[in-house]
Amino acid sequence: MCVGCRGRAAASELLRVTAGSDAHGRPAVVPDPGRTAAGRGAHLHPERTCYDLAVRRKAFPRALRVPGPLATEDLEHLLDPTDTPTDRSWSSSS
């Protein structure tokens, strides 16, 4: 289940994240694309909208059962902000 949109999906469609630390030693959400990191994990659709919902709802600390805030910059940089689908069914006649 995605911690952002709370939608169900196959595990292969979701990105697993774990609690770890960033380069500065702060507690952070760490992407685990190989699904091999030890410890509690949470799952997220690899889309910017689900990431934004999870951050706004403060879902990462709750899902990972970590007290206090978690830095999410590493995960944010991993997600492409242009991954939202666009409607290209319009005609571009000149």
C-alpha cells in the first residue's frame, strides 16, 4: 500500500523506502529500490504526487515508526517532477 495515496498496488510497482541517515547524519527517508535493506520499510508509488501527499500527511515517520521528522531530500531528488502523465490527444495544426 502506498503511504502517499494509500492505494494498493503490486510490490513491483512500488518503491520501498527505509529509515536511515543522510550525508549529514540526520535521520532520513532512504530509497531501497533493491528491497534488501534491513528494518521496517514503507512503500510509495514512484510519482511526485504520491511523494507530496506523503510529506504533507507526515506519513513517512508514522509508517516507519520513527519519532520526529525525517529528511526526504534524497527521495525527492530520485523522483522526476515531470513524471505526471499529460494529455496529448489535442491537435497541433499550424
